[in-house]
Amino acid sequence: MSSRQFRNQPFIRIRRRDTAAVASLGGTVVALLWLFGELAFVQAFVAIATIAALSVIYYLTVSTSLNPASLIPEEAVVEDDPAPAPVQAESSLTAHALLSSLPVPVLLIANSGKVEDANPAAREFLGLGNEAGHLSSVLRQPQVLEAVSQALRGEAVDPVEYSNMAPVESHVRAFIAPLGGAGGAGAERRAMLVLTDETSIKRADRMRADFLANASHELRTPLASLAGFIETLMGHAKDDPEARDRFLAIMFDQTERMQRLINDLLSLSRVEMDEHVPPVTTIDPHVIVEDVVSFLRPQINKKGIGVKQELNGEALAIGDRDQITEVVQNLVENAIKYAGADACICVSVSGPVGRDEAERPALILGDTASRLTLAAPAQEVDAEYVTIRVQDTGKGIERRDLPRLSERFFRVDGQKSGPKEGTGLGLAIVKHIVNRHRGGFTVESAPGIGSVFSIFLPASPHVSDEADVQAD
């Protein structure tokens, strides 16, 4: 048998066709990623060159090493014979291995609309099981489904953007490309769906806009005060030592207020940036509470407030240590700030409790108190939660003010802004942090009795494994 006859054998043509299909699939994925900015030009060029080189090597190896006399009997050499099952299986495994190595979610959709293959990144992104089923059952986005239908008809499709607002806000861009069947023009069409998470980009753009708007609004008052005092000191109060000392003290307070505003705005922006990514580390809330109380001890002693800590059990939680420390510090600082003379603050850690208790905890201040859930747990029904609770005996909060507590810059009556007061961002930061942790946040208050702020964090299953606890 001549070399030309050997290359024309069905087995070799199948190998050549499979090699071209796999190379085309890999090149299409890389080209799409480069086209839409996911890969740099140099990275895309190197990837395509590598795929082409491996395809050539694979084809040459097959063409030169196979013996047609031993692998293909003479009576089996028919031009229209279908590809042997082992060849088809090997080609499918090669394409699956290529998809599995990609770090971005990629799905292959059959002509029927069923998910033919999905790489691990796509299964994690969409929460797919072993049997993916029809695309409409795992991705309920009409615009994406319509774009996939167009691609299956062989039409070019523009990228599609969609957003999810629950349980947390997320933004995704979908790239869809039609793929011809491996058997040629008459083969069944397929479509490739590539998903990219653009939540961080969208949040960054909005964060910049919100920061400029909030900063310009909130910094206007202290800046106007500083400008007025400076103008006065440069004028008739220039030679008045008493007025100068008084004005300088006020200017110092206003400068501190601006610094607190900027720090809180930056903290809120950082939390919002990562709100769609839940933490995975294990923390010990008992240690966090002890550290916060020790850090705030000078303020507590200065105001003469009593603090009681109730640290029950060995409950560990899943969370970000720095952010949960900020949560506890904000709540304890609020209790100190608005507590009256001879007040008492109780900081407790307990748990775990079920989802029902996290959504509607039992009233602590009695039947006359009002309770509101500012953030509901986003975990499954059978999830358990560790409770961090800060209770004070201050003035309390009216029922009508409870729904607005987590709004930016909101302050209840009698707690309006002053040079030494808060920025009105503390509870907004707490709510965003709790949302990122997929936990719960409730407030209970009764005027003249006090307030109770409760945080519910997902309990860690590794209660006794100290090695998993996030380092201090």
C-alpha cells in the first residue's frame, strides 16, 4: 500500500478530522478570550501557536507510526464507514481535557439545547451537577438563551450582559459562538458559551462614582467651616489669642471629622467591591470580641461604662477576620457613643442556632420592644449560625427609625452630626459585610430601655480543628 493510499484510509482521515476539530475548538476559545480582552495579545498568540504545534505533532505521529495492515483489515476499508468507537471516544476525551484546563467557564451546547459538556469552572460558576441537562434549566436568562439559539442556527451573535440581584448582586458577560459539527457541513451544529464575571469591574466603576458623590456632599460642610475660620483668622481675629485658640480647636475637630468620613467611605467601598465573593476561612468570634473590647477599653473607662462579656461554647464561624473585627468595633463604638451615664454594655457570642432563629430571634427587651431584620441569611434552610450580640442600656431607637438604620449618613433624632459624632456610615458598613458573609443582621430596640444588635455568621463545621482558624 502506497503512502498516499495509506493517508486516504478512513482511519487516518478520521484522525486528521479529529485533530482539526480539537485545534479549531482550542483556537476559537483563545481567539474569543483575546477578542474580548480576557487575554493579552502575546498570551493569545502563544496559546494558538502551542495548539497548532501540538496538533501538527499529533497528526504526524499518527500518520507515521500506525500500521494499516495490523489495525485496519482490507475488508474493513470502506470510504463511507463510520469512525470506530475507540477513535470517537479518544477525540471526545481530548476535547474534554482541553475544556477542563481553561480557567474561565465554558459550555458546549448541543443542537437540542442540552449542555453537552462543561468545564469545572462552569460547573462551579453555575452550580451544575453531574448531569447538566438543558441549558434553560441551569441559566434562566432569556437574552442568553435567545443568543444561543441564534448561534445554533449558524448566526453570528454579539456578547450578552446580564445581572443577578439575589442573593448578592453580580454582573456577567456571555460570549456565544456557533460551531460546526465535527463531521462536516451536514453534521449537527453546536454552540460554545463562554461566561466572564464582570462584577468587580462594575462595582469599581460604581464605587468611583459613589465615592465622588458622597465625598463631595459630606465634605462640603467641614470644608466650608474651615474656609470661614481661616478667613476670620487672617482678618480681624488675627491678633486675638483667645479667638485664635477657640477657632483652631474647632478647625481641628472639623479636620478629624473629614478624616473619619474619608476612612469610612473607603472602607465601605472596599466591602462593596468584594461583596459578591463569600469568605471561606474559619474564625473564632470569641477572640475577636476580646480584642475589640481591649482596644476600646480607654474609651470605655473614660466614659465610665460597664462592659460584660458572655462568651459561651466553642463556636467557630466562617468569615473574614478583619471585616468581622470592624463589625464588632462599629457596634461597640456606637453603644459607647450613645450610652448614658452609668450605662452597661453586654457583648456576647453564642451558637450555633438554626436559620429560623437567625431570621427572627427571640425578643430580649420584652414585648414592648420593636425588632427588624436588616439583612436576612442567604444560606440553605438547614444551615447553622454563630451569634454575636451587642446590647446596651442607652436611649433606644424609635420604631419608625429602624428601617433606615443601615442607610448611608442616616442618624436618628437626638444623634445628629456634630464634630465629634459619627459619620452615619457604621451600620451601612456592617450590613454590607454581613451580606458578603451570607449572614443575618437584626436590631431590637425600645425607647428608654436600650438596643440590641445581633449578627449571625455561618457556623464552621470544623469546630475542633484549630488549624483551620484564621491566624490572628
